[in-house]
Amino acid sequence: MRRVFVSGKVQHVGYRDWIVRRAGELKLAGWVRNCTDGRVEILIAGDDEATDALVDAARQGPPRARVDNVEAHVADERLPKGFTKRFTA
């Protein structure tokens, strides 16, 4: 499981919805949310190869986004089923 923080122009550009779609395609569990500091936080659980693929996708983002930095850390947390978009934290 990984916790990922993405910075750049990643809010108000469809980034979270884009991540939800990619996670669904990869059959991953977890969530994505905006942070009050302007970053996006993603919690990802699933197959290592699929998790790596989503982290790689997070580095690109949707067309209107500009990703400046991606930090990925190992996480240990309980997850809901599926992949959801959460409120800003």
C-alpha cells in the first residue's frame, strides 16, 4: 500500500476524477483527495505492478494538470472497497 502526494497544478483541473478512472482500470482500492496546501493525496492498495502503474500515471496527470513533484511512501491503513474521491483534508 502506498500514500502518494502530488504537487503542482493538480487542483481544479480534473486530477482526482482522472486518478479515480485510472485506479478503476487498474482494479486498485483506495482514495484520492485534495489537501488544503494545494497538493493531492492518494492512498493506493492492490497488486504491486498496478500500484506502480498508478504512481507512474500520477506523474503525468490529465492534460490540464502540471505535475511538479510526486512523493510516494509505504502506508499501512485500512481501506474501503473500490476507489473513491474524498473531501479536502
